[in-house]
Amino acid sequence: GDHQFKTLRHLPLPQQMVTSYADVRDTIVRQGRDEFVILACDGIWDAVTSQEAVDFVRARLARGLDLAEIGADLCHACLARDPQNDPGTDNMSCVIARLFC
């Protein structure tokens, strides 16, 4: 989709306005400190910061909710209340992986 944003022939694919190149990071999992990983598309990150997402997930884990429900709740919480003025109109998906280390 979004082909109108990928048509600048003088630019390589990673430099197009919309690209399929993922933002990937290597990090060391810290035993006893890191609890989970949130993998999400830009629609989520347009609406909340990384810390807001962590706080959201952590609060729901403390209440005993399962990861699938938390992921659905996060997507729902990121939806625009006012589509004309608020972030949250992009596609949204997320996966939350619990770390047991």
C-alpha cells in the first residue's frame, strides 16, 4: 500500500517516505530487569512513547491480564478519539513477548 509515497525514483527504498525497512536494534537482555518486549508497528509508536507503552503493559501484567488481551488493549488505547486531530489513525498491530530469564 501507500504506493504514492514510494515513487521517488531517485531515492533508494530505505530513503522513501514510506518504506518496509524495519527499525531494528540489538540489545542485551538484563536478567532480573527486563520483563518483556513490545514489537509494534509505527501506528502504535505514533500514539504513545516507549515508556508509556511499557507502563501500560506493566500495569496490566500486575493485574493478571494475559498478553493477548494486553496487546488488544494497547491497540485500542492508541486509536484516535478525534481522527481529524489526534494520532491513531494509522494501522496498528503489536506483539508482546514475556521474557523469562
